[in-house]
Amino acid sequence: MARFHRLGTLLLATTASLALAGCNGADGVASPGEGVIVVPGTPTPTPTTPTPTPTAPGTPAASCPTGTSDAGIVGSYRGCRLPSRIEGSLSLQKVAGVAYEINGRVDVGVDIGGAGNAPGGASATLTIAPGVLVYANTTNGDNDFLVVNRGSRLNAEGTETQPIIFTAQQNLTGGVTDESQGLWGGIIMAGRAPISNCNATVAGGSVNCENVVEGTSTALYGGATPTDNSGTVRYVQIRYSGTIISPNNELQGLTLGGTGSGTTIDHVQVHNSSDDGIEVFGGRTNMRYLVMTGTDDDAVDTDVGWQGFIQFVLAIQKPVNTQTDNYATEIDSNNNEDALPRQRYTLSNFTFVQTSTATNAAIRLRGGADARFVNGIVVGPNACLNIVAGADAQGKTTIRPANTALEDNGPPVFNSVLFGCANPYAETTQNNVTVTTAEMAAIFNAAGGNNVERGTGLLTNGFYPAGQAATATAFNASTLNPAGTSFLVQTSYVGAVSGPNDTWFRGWTCNSNRANFGTTSGACTSLPS
């Protein structure tokens, strides 16, 4: 969640030649999504016709495609600036020598409101073709980020061999290293699905329950449409993001605010975000095939009534980190434990590599959330699990028995999860309430099913299962799907990947000192041709 930072002035590096790396792919499975809501008046995207003539690799295009404006030469590219507000439909085609620029805040559409009838609201669609490069203009004095407003859509669908890359200007001019981070604000998708943190006195999950996405001042999210569709983000890299607007007010790599189950998020890498990799504020969006490398705060942070599934998550934290609250996953709503809708988090097939000695654990679970962890491997220099609880007449809110009136499913559940940390558990006292080591152990072991508190040598070559993890019996995650759905799939292994023969993370990702995904993935500090 939010942290205090000292903001530095970002200096644009002198234009330099780029060493271009090829990017090849591998087989993957696409997320099916869970329903689509049709927003009245949403225009049908019509690809624009690019005007530049073909150019040789490494040569800037002579001009910009229709719908964008010329921002000059940036590295080996013609910078083509997006309008500050995208109206109707805009398609960004892959054109040799063209990189598309986010200059300040770029809005897709105008917020239509939770009910879809906000005055002045207008839906829009931004479509991005495979292999397109989008960069933030970090030489300006503004915070650069992309906002997809309620009722609008971002359709960014790359491929295994041609991922879409969102990055900072310095990446185009040779001015980034493996330690670069926080250069721009990332992507925000706002939807009309239920949330619990209403900014007015209304029921959580109601059509008028909405709030402002942190870091934006005005971008609203929330509503009463669980199946809302904010678009598709697939085979996408988001590099060097995480702008800090002010203390406790940051932008992440990818922010999902009230996005619904019609929104598709899969095969997404967030690399070197200075805040969270992905932060989820309520909604109903499911996610799969996530790679979080080098986040300076939490890899995956969820909050305020999100209900959904995540399967296949590889989170490898920043190697050198002095922050005291950077978790592989942080599950929140603390101090508002019984707000409805209650957060329900099901995470399957995850590998968490926690690196910081300053953070007390790899997983922080708090806020009365209903959480289930399945087929996981967690390693780190300190503890693996930290459960924080409030207290009320029903008991400690994170670990109390199920309560139908409060829509509470009861304590967290662990199935086929292996801990390979210095200590399994870390105690935290909050508001004079402590979940003890003994209580956490009882929760972890309650469901049985191959849980191991003190595994050793669980990973090899950075993130492949080894030792006990390589022979562990996996829990059948597909049995957790609600009736009529099939998002979670059964695997024969624990962890995010099965081993060296697994391919879902190859090709469309980038390599760094955080993790090396093989020769088919290029370096994060360079760009594919």
C-alpha cells in the first residue's frame, strides 16, 4: 500500500544508440473472462490508416499516423503523441520507426458514472496492436499516465512474439539500468463493478458507491455492475512505472479500480515499479499469468472488496530494498474489516521470492479478507506469513469463524503451500490485537493437504520448483470454481511454473538482474526491433 518517498528530479539521459534484442514467444493460455456488459453508445473501434512510409529498422519514421501528433525524434523513433483525451475510437498500429507518446495525463473517454448516465459522459476505445511501443514523456513537468475511464475500454492485445510495451522515455534513449524505477505513472483502468469504500453515505456495492483512484484526483471507479468490461490487457509489459504524487498517494504499474469480470488481464509483466506492481481496488476482475519483477512495494496489492481469482503468479522482488512494507502480496481493508462487499481472494499456483530483509514477511494478510492460497511456494530471508487482525464482538476479524450475517467465510485457508523462509510466521500487534505465531500455525495447517512450514531448497535457478516443492502433491484448484465457471485449472505441480520445460513466461517478458526468462526474452533495458 501507500508509503512515504522522497521525490527526485528525473533527468532525461542524452540520446544514445539502442542495442536491440529480439523477442520470441511460447505457447500460452488465454483468460476466458466471465461475461461482458454492453455499454450503450460505445463506438465500434475503426483502425486508422497509418500515413508514414516504411522505414528501415532503427530509423525514425518520417511522420506520424493519423490521430496522433509529431513529438519529434526520440532515440531511434518518431515520437507520435496521443491526444490528452481519446474520443470515439483510436487504433495504434505497429509502424516501423514509430513510438507512441503519453504526454501528461491521457484519458480514454469521459466517465459515464456508476449508472452509465453521468452528465457529459462519453465512451471511447483505445486499441493497441501487437508489438506497439508506448512511452511516457518524462521530460515534461507533469505526471504521465493513462486513465481508462468508466464506460471506456483499453484493448491492448499483444502476442507471445510481439508483446506491447509501455515504458518511459529513457528506455528509448538508453537512459535506464536494472535499477531504474518510478519514471512514470502507469496504466489505470476504472470500472463500474462493486467496491466497499464509498465516498458518500451509501451502501457498499451500490450504483452510487464510488471513489477516486489514488494519484488521479478525479478518476472515479465503482458501481453495481459485476460483469463490467474495461477491455483486455494481454501480452503486455509495463516498465519503470510507479510515480509518487504525494505521501500515501501513488500510481502503480497497473491499477484496477472497480473493474468487472468482463475485463481480461493475463500475460502481464510489471517491471521495476517504484510502488505496487498491480493494485486492485474492489471489482470482480480475474487475472492469470502475471510476472512481477523488481517491485519496490507490493507485487500484488488488493483492497476494498475485490472478489476474484488469480492463477499463475511469479513475483520476484527487488534485490536490494530498504522499504519495510514491500510484500509479494498484501491483502487489505484494515480498519474497515466488515465493510461490504467483503474481499474474497483466491490465489493459485504462485511463486513468491521475497528478497528484502527489512520487510517482516512475504505475505501480509489483514483487513478481515476471506483468502485462500493454493499450490504456492514462498521463500524469503525473514518470515513467510504475517496475519494482522482487528477485533470486535465476534473475535479477531481475520481469523474468526464463518459468519453469514457478515458474509464472512471464516479464517484463511491454505492448500498445498510450501514455506521456505527463515521463519514461517511474523507477529504484528495492531490496535492492541496480536495474531500469535501459534494462531497462524493453526490456520496454515488446518486444511492439511501437503502444507510445509519449513521447507528447504524449494527453488532452483531462481524460480523452478526443487526439493520438496518438486515432489509436492498439487491441490485441484478447478474444484474452487463457482458453478458454471472454469477460470481456475488443475495442475500437477505447485508454484507458478512446473520447471524448465514450462513456457508460459517466455518470450513476451523481459530479462533483468531480477530474473532471467531465457534467450527468447530480451533485456528490459533495451527494446525489440
